[in-house]
Amino acid sequence: MHTETIGEYEIEYSGIQLPDSRDWIANLVIYAPSTNPMHRNDIFPSQRVAVDAVFASEQEAAAEARAFALSLIEKGRKKPI
């Protein structure tokens, strides 16, 4: 799993291999700032993104999840997520 901070958001993204398959899916969670340092405020709970796609490698799936996060954050800058 990869973790990255973009602006005020923390994203975690990864590629997860499907059971009994060579294919990978993109997974993402996005956290917003929290007033409590012991609590993470997930505004986009951990879930599969690009649900109509499977990927040949973990890296491709993770890259798609990251791209999806960036698009959500960009939309969020225009209006709240």
C-alpha cells in the first residue's frame, strides 16, 4: 500500500490481486484532516475504484487508484467531496 499527502488529504492506494487470478484491481481510501491526532477521518472509505477494469500488474492498479484519487481531490477543490 502506498501513502501520500496531497494538500490537506492523505491517500492510501494499492493494487490487490484477485483470488485465483493473475489480474489486479485498484483500491483507494482518502482521509481528510482531523482535529484528533488519534483519529483518521476517512471521507472516501477503502474500496475498489475503476470497477470495470482489471490490471495486469500491481503497479498499474495502484497507478489507476492514485489517478482516481487525484481526480476526486481536484473535484473537491471546486466543491467538497
